[in-house]
Amino acid sequence: MAVLDTSYARSTALQAFVKRIWPQCGSAELKPLSGDASLRRYFRIGGRVAVDAPPQTQKNAEFIDIASRLRQVGLRGPHIFAADLGQGFMLLEDVGDRVFAGAAQGTEQERYYLKAAALLPQLAKVRIAQLPRFDEAFMQQELDIMRKWLLSSALQLQLSATQQHVLDTACTALCARISAMPYCAMHRDFHCRNLQVLPDDSLCVLDFQDMVVGPCAYDVASLVYDCYVKLPQALIDKLIVLTWRRYQALGVLSGAVSLYEFKIMVLCCALQRHLKVLGIFNRLLLRDGKRGYLKDLPRVMNYTLDECVQLSEFAVLGELLQSIVVPALTHYLQGQGIQVS
């Protein structure tokens, strides 16, 4: 009941905030929108979107700062009309209901993914001063999410000393590999659910408050090896080639970096990301009560296994996952009512 009371109190305070700074909304009421994987809540009101983003957990100042940085390089994010950082309230532009994930399907899939990939060089040009650095320690913290929420909390696995050594050695090598890549501004969650199609058919970037300085291959890995959709290999290859050429023209990559080397960079970033997501999707269930992400776990695990095959130095990690984690995950998901093919 305390949680419900807190939610109601914050909704009431959010409505008062909106009416105070935008009296033109009149008697309009908050209408809930579907949320995301965070603790933020979104509401439509009078043609705009009110956001409840508790300041104890949400990066509201970063959201406002990075929205400005995106505009400076010609990228669209939701316009911010007003914010109360103390309470964690914002009033944003309503960018509509046409989500990229819904638009980029069937015969339109390639066209929209080409649009999305065309944003990557602009993202790379975002001013990086004061952004956190996605260094080896940062990557290891993310991999710890997998250790805690997948292996321990969800599957209740206890690895032997040998198995733990295999996992730790692979994670250390992976982080070292990624940290040696060229760095630039990195969205950190650039995928089909964080892009919106605007009325003029251009794309609006969402959920950018976690932007960091990171490996240039990460955002393209997030896009082409999307945790929510499996793209055709021909389209994946096309998007990687285009990004490689654009990054070389921009100077993000030197001319000495071959296409093969860039593809390996993308696979390494994808492997680190997917290992993290295996933990995050379980955390969303076990900590936050959000079941909707469980159905995507088989896809993410399949990505992870495939990346371990393609990156020969991580073959032993793939064998560990295949022999110990996959059977436990399959049993766990079946117990949650998720069919694993």
C-alpha cells in the first residue's frame, strides 16, 4: 500500500507541476503511457508528455544536458519545455506513437534501419566533455549484473573454481579488447525501442541520459544485434559496412582499420552488451516485477553463443555457457511459462 500511496502522491504532484508551469492545459488529466525498462513513468497531458523520474534513481540533469548536446550536432530528441530537478518532473514534447520498432518491419525494414545507421556519425560527434568513460571497470560492473542477476539470483548456479576462472578470464579479456578500440560519444542503448518516427519521417532519439565516451563500435552493435529483433544477415552486413565507411570519413576510425577488424570490434561490443543484458532482463523481473523482457532472453542467449563461436578466443566461454547456463536458463524460462525453441 505504501508503494501505491507514493505513486498516487507523485502523480498528484506531477499534475500540479504541469498546471503550474503550463496553465494552458486547463483541466486536462494525466493519461499513462506505456513505460520502458527504467523507473520513469510517462503521461500524456494536453498534447505534451509529463515525466515522473524520481531524482534518487534517474539521471534527469544528464538528460537535459545531453538533449542540448544532441541538438548541437543536428539530432532530434524530445524538446524539454520545463523541468523540476528537485522533484524529478519534466514536461516534454509529445513525439507521437509511431515507434521505430513498429515502422521498421517487412518491406520498410531496410529503409528505416538505413535511416537509423545514418544517425551514428552524428552521435559520434556529440561533445564528450564531462561524459563518463566506458572503461574496463565500467564494463566489468555491467558484467557483474550478469553474474548476480542471471547466474546467482535467477538460475542459482554455483560455478566451480575452474568454471569461475573461465568466466573471469573471458570477461577480463573482453573488456581489455573493447577498451583498446577508438572511442567517441556513445549512446549506450541505441536500438529499435529508443527511436521514434516523427511525422516528417525523420527519427527522434530517446533514452539518451546514459550517454558515455565509449568504443565507436558499440552503438552499431546495439543496433544490428538488437536484443528485441533479429535482423537478416545481409542487412547487418550492409549497416556495418556503411558505418565503417562513415567512421573512416569522419576520422573516428583510421584508414588502417580494415572492414574485417571493424566487424570484430562490433562482435566484441555485442558480446559484452548481451552478457550484461542477460542479467538486466532478469533483474527487471526479480527486482522490478517486469516480466515482459523474459521472452527476449532466448534471442539474447543465442546472440551470445554465436558471438563466442565467431570470436575464437571466447570459444571456451561459449562452451561454458552452452554446457551449464543454457540448460539452467531453459528450465528456468519454462518454469516462467516461456517456451524455448
